[in-house]
Amino acid sequence: MPKLDAATLDRLAWVDRQERADPLLSDEVRAHELRVARLSARLAGAAGMDGPRQAQVFTAARFHDAGKLSVPSAVLFKPGRLTADERLQMARHTALGVEILADAAGALQDDIHDAVRYHHERYDGNGYERLAGERIPLVARIVAIADVYDALSATRSYKDGMAPGDALAKMAGDRGAFDPFLLRAFVARRLRDAPPDAVTPGQRAALEAFSLSDPMDDVAPGGPVTIKRSGHRIFWFVDGGGNRKQSAVMHPDGRMQQVGARETGGPASDPRAATGPGAGSEPGLRRAGPESP
Ligand SMILES: [Fe+2]
């Protein structure tokens, strides 16, 4: 497992100290980040990631809201509705988080950066930075699901939490928001983990059916990616003759394999190059190998 370097550990420890030092930050932000980290690691496991990779996802999710340290307390803990200007200040917490952690460098920096910066992206492209689909880093798609579930289900100082069945039903009804395979894996895992009385029999039946449904139900056909029920993703490109061809396969645990090449061994590569502008002329991926040695 790649190790965090000293500079990264120092920076993360500094964030942890800042969050612990303020009772409101500790109760509202740090506690939320820790719950999201546990949910994210479990989802990573349900998606097929091994223990070390789950640990990396945990660490990245643990610090996903670090930017809230730079949001004024009057906005962060304001009871009631935020004004448009205050909402903008809140929305800056992803960029501010990247600034706070900018000194961090090391094997996990990509994961931490991606979780911090992109956890408010939506799969349908209607998130903060309007990144869509497979362009959103895998770790951020995991954290986004865990983050919304915790936001809905956790009881906070200003609101009661939804019952798990209600939260899952709401998320399953907003499928454009989430990675289709990961959302189904998350629902299946939460149904297993939730106490029996936290989900009504009707909700359980509907959610089980949803978790077994085809992820492609949520994706327009003919696009740059096909998501299998197994979680494998097939990336497509159009060759010079206008033919649609496979360029790469991403395994459920994030390992990337170019078609016609041997499987690469590392954690998730960046599939954005495969689906980005100009990808049609290039069957290979810019970063098909492991992210870190
Ligand atoms: Fe956030």
C-alpha cells in the first residue's frame, strides 16, 4: 500500500487538529467526515476494491470537507436558509479544501484532491464544476454517494435524520445524480446493514429490485461508456472510419485495462482521457498505468 509522505501527514494532522479545536466543527464537520469515510470504505469494498484500496478511499473521504475550515462560521452554522451569496460561499468549500491541502504531496494526493474537489459533482453533469459521468474521478463518485446518504440520514443539531429506507428511496429516485453501478451497490449494502425496522417491507422490495436492475437504465445508450451489472465499464471510441470500437475496460475495483493490452495493476486510473474531447481519435488512455508506484 502506498504510504503518505511526511508533508501530507503533517497537513492532514493540522486539519484534524483544527476540526477538533472547535466544538461545532468537531460535532458537525469532523463527525460527518468520519461517518462518510466509513460509508465510503464500505462502498469501495462492495464495489470490489481490496482492503488497501478501501483504506485509501477512507482517508480521502475523511478529509473531503476540509475546505469548510475556511468558510465563515456564521455561514457554515447558520440556522435556516442561506442567502444566494451565502450559498456561493458554501459552494467554495471544495476549492478551499484543495487550497488547504495544497501543501500535501504523496501517493494519496490524487485521491484526497479528487474527493475534496469533486464530491459535489453529479453524474449527470449538474454539480459544482459540471464534470459528468466517468470524467468524475471514481473516488469522488464514491464519496458523493456516502456524503448525500449521511446528509439525509444523520441527525444534526438543526434537523432530524431521515430513516435509512427513506434516504435510500430518495437517492434511488434521483439517479441522475450518482454513478449508476455504485448507487446500486450502495443500496444493496445499506439494505444488508440497516436494522430490519429501518426500512419498510415495501421500501425493501422496491430497493432490492432497484439494486438488481441494470445500471444502463440510467445511462443514455450509444454514449462513450457501457456499464455492466458486474461494475465493469467499457470505454468506446470512434475510429477514422466511423466505427465504434472498445478502447479500454475498467474493472469494478478501478483497475484499467486497454483493449488488447495486459491488465494494469494499480488503483483507479483516470478514465477522463478516454471519454474526453478528442478521445475518438485515440484508442489508448493517457494514464493507463497505476497512479503511484
Ligand atoms: Fe461537501
